[in-house]
Amino acid sequence: MGSIDKEIQEQIKGKIKAEIQAEIQNQIKGKVEAEVEKQVQEQIKGKINEKIEAEIDAQIRGQARDKINKKIQEQIIGKD
């Protein structure tokens, strides 16, 4: 009977160890997925911010160009 009890204990121990390893792997997988998701979101946010900044810069340049052209026209008209 002693060897049967020992065999049962070993099987139980093996199953518990396998369950613990599976749980650890799931936790690690979850953490990795969360970190990857965070990195992806940060990259997307960065690209969106870059596009917004580029659009704002383009609008500012356009407004500045319009003001310069208006001043030039005023000076030309003023000279006549």
C-alpha cells in the first residue's frame, strides 16, 4: 500500500505543479499582452499627436503666409 500512496501523492504533486505552472504562464501572458497593448496605444497616440502638430504647423504657416501677402498687397496699393 505504501508504494500506491506514494504514487498517488506524486501524481497529485505533478498535477498541482502543472496547474501552478499554467497559472504562472497565464499571468505572464496577460502581463505581456497588457504591456504590448500599452506600447501600441502609445505609438498610435504619438502618431496622432505628430499628425495634429503637423496640421497645426501647416495652418500657422498658411496664416503667416496670408498675413505677409496681405502686407505686401497693402504696401503695393499704398505706393500707387
